[in-house]
Amino acid sequence: MATKKAGKEVENTTCYTYKVEMLIQVLAKDEPTALEQLEKSGGYVTDRQVNLMDSVSLYNGEKG
């Protein structure tokens, strides 16, 4: 939703906080190589659970 401020439209913004738990598979010759590859380019997501933890409306300059 948008509001008007000094003749201009100002978008309302909300900050959403999520807790994300993932299982990742990495194909590599050994664990150090797998960890390096995971940090550098990621891996294959095999499971992911997302939970919304919080949402907060951010200040848009409007008093009210």
C-alpha cells in the first residue's frame, strides 16, 4: 500500500524476518573440498523449512 507525502507517493515497507533451515548436498572428493565448494558456490538444496519469525513496518516519513 502507498501513501501520499508532499505530493509524492511513498511506498510502505515492511521488514520480514525468517528462520530458514536447509539440508544441502555437495559432491566433492573430501570434506575440506566440500566445505570450500559450499562457501564458494553452494550445493544442492534437498530440504528447506521456512518460518516467519517477525514482521515490522518501517518508518515512511508519515506522522499519524
